[in-house]
Amino acid sequence: MPAADFDMVVDSPRLHGGKAPASTPNNENVVPASLSSPAVDILRNFYHTKRVGNYLIGRKLGEGSFAKVREGLHAMTGEKVAVKVIDKRKAKKDSYVTKNLRREGHIQQMIRHPNITQLLDILETENSYYLVMELCPGGNLMNRIYDKKKLDERETQKYVRQLVMAVEHLHRAGVVHRDLKIENLLLDEQDNIKLIDFGLSNCAGILGYSDPFSTQCGSPAYAAPELLSRKKYGPKVDVWSIGVNMYAMLTGSLPFTVEPFSLRALHQKMVDKDMNPLPPSLSTAAICLMKKLLEPDPAKRPNIHQVMSDSWLQLANANTGAPYLNRIHIEEINHMVLLHMTERMGYKHSEVLSAVLTNRACHTLAVYFLLNNKMKRLSKEYREKVYQEKEKKTEKNEYFQTQWRKHVEKVTIPPKQTPVYLAKSFHALCYLES
């Protein structure tokens, strides 16, 4: 539903219609009373410049040519989100961006994967187009590399593996990302990769976009040679970009560079396989995979499914390599959150199920996703608190036992002696017998 670009009071009275069931110590699935009632100070202390619909729009996290990504706060749950704000006035200056303005939202609703950011809601005003997404508190992988200068091979292996799984998922759905670069790789609270920015992605087979794989787009340093040369290309351009990202993680630099910059010279270095030096400490398996990914001839370059079978990625495990479903199965629905939304927040049962099961970006999906995450976090915090209290209690008992033992050790117990009166009687008895 469209929302105006000015402050609005959208706090619904249905939030305060009843008290949510309190959590019980033995059941982590019971909804905490504070699940959809954010503390007043959270809303008051969140810096924001405006409010759009149910979201407070705050500080800038990133910026592109036509869009800015800002930190947002969902007023109903108190949970933070990322909001991509596309300026429609600036976008009008570029016919390609204007034509494909809503493509990113359409494509992300087709996708659901743990290593791809989840699109939650879409809002539109006269001057702006808003994409509300899950927030990745771990920040940008670029900053991680910048701080460390480069990543070790084991850490790189983890991130590349997750990136490969995300891209395999996209390609299986018919989506080509076309802008895979370090800046578009974020980290969540568990230090896992989250792929973002589908502004240049395409999916002609499903969405019907014309001439999808001839447009020259993306960052030249990460773009495959066939894309730079304006030739027809396919999903393997993403495979090349994975190779560039892998190189960047392991070295802190790019595999192909020219000074002064020239697109033609850069393309020639790629075609000639004139790659910048690699650290001598890298394993043979890592170098072998990287050279496969950075094969300039797309006919010889492996597709993403072949990449997944590479031994360096260690994806042979059936669980890690298993396809991830694009839609939530009804058995995966968190029924406690569903119950909370229908009985405490006034949502219709069918409305929630429809939004969640079809992955349709709307406010209902946003509420479910944020409440589900909040419930998991509160349950985890509760378990950690119980564990810490148990540990403290154990430490306290051990302390008292230790002190008791020390006290006992200090007590002097005299050796056993025969009482005086018994000793006298014993001597008298011995005298009589003699």
C-alpha cells in the first residue's frame, strides 16, 4: 500500500488489544509478552529523518547512483531493517533504470535462501521507491578485508562456499545476478554471507524481459571478458565474478588491473590470463579452482553446478549441497508467531499464510519475518541467561564446598586414647589376674 513521504502515526490499536501470552521457562516456543510491543525508548532513541508507513528511516548505510540504503526501524515490532530508497527523479535520467525500476523487487520475491538477503516489504511514493530488507549487522565483507589486509584460506573457503551456494540457487531459478562484487556481500550476526543488490539481475525466462544477456553492466573489475566485449553471454558471467571475489578475499586486491585504467587494456589482460601474482602460501587446490573460475573462454569455464563439485569447496556433503526450497513449506510455519499475529494483532489467518508461503513482499510478510527473528533471539537470550545463572549457582556451590573442606582440614583431631578411668580399671584387672 502506498505511503506518504512524511511523518504519520501508524501505530495500530490492534497492537494494544490484549496481553500476549507470557513465556514459560520450559517452552521456548511460547511467545514472549514483549514480542510485538517495542519499548518506548527504542522508538524514541532511534535516529530517523522521516517515517514512511510503518518504518522509521534512519542513517545512511550505503549509496549508489540512484539509490541509498538506510537503516530502518519497524515501529510495530521494534526490529531494525535495511531500506533501499530509490530516487525516482534521478532514475528518470537513465532509461534503463526507469524501465527496470521494479525488476529488483520482482526477482527477490522469487528467491529465498539463507545466503541471500530477504526482501520483506515494498512501498512506493511519488518520488521514491522503497525496498525493505533484513538487516545484516555484520557489515560489509569489504571492511573485513580492509581491516585484515586479506583473509586466510580457511575463512575464504567458507565465504566462497556460501557465495557459490547462493549463486547456484539463483541460476537454478533462472536468475543471473550480473553484479557480484565484494561490496555486495554482507555478513549476518553469525558471520555468514548475505548476497545483496539485485538491481542489475535478470530473469528473462520467467519475467519476460527482452534481450537480457547482451547489456554491458556491472563493475568492470568483476565483469567477465565476454560481458565487457558486448558479446552475448549467459549465467557463466557470475562464475567469473566468483573467481574475482575469491582472489580479492585471498589477496586484498584484484586479479586484473591496468594503469592508467583502460577498458580495452583490462579486457586484453583477462583474455591473455595475465593475472596479478598470488601469495605463495596458497594451496594448490585453491589456485586450481581460481584458475578454473577465471577462464576467459566461457565455453571452457565451468558452470555453477560443476563448480560445486570442486574438492576445495568441500560441498560433497549431501546436506550442504542439497537444493534449498524457494518457498516455505507449511510445516515450517512458526505457529506461535502465526497465533500471535491473528489473536493479538488482528491479522487474518489466510492473509498471513498467503504472504509467507508465496514469499510476497508486503507488510504482513515483514511482520511475520521480524517477529519470527525476534522470537528466536529472545529465546536464545533466555536460554543463555538460564545457563549463566546455572553456572553461577554451580560456581557458588563449588565455592562453599571448597571453603568447607578447607575448614575441615584446619580442625585438629587428637589421636585415639584410652580414657583414664578405663585405663585404671584395666591395670587393676591385670593385677588381680596376676
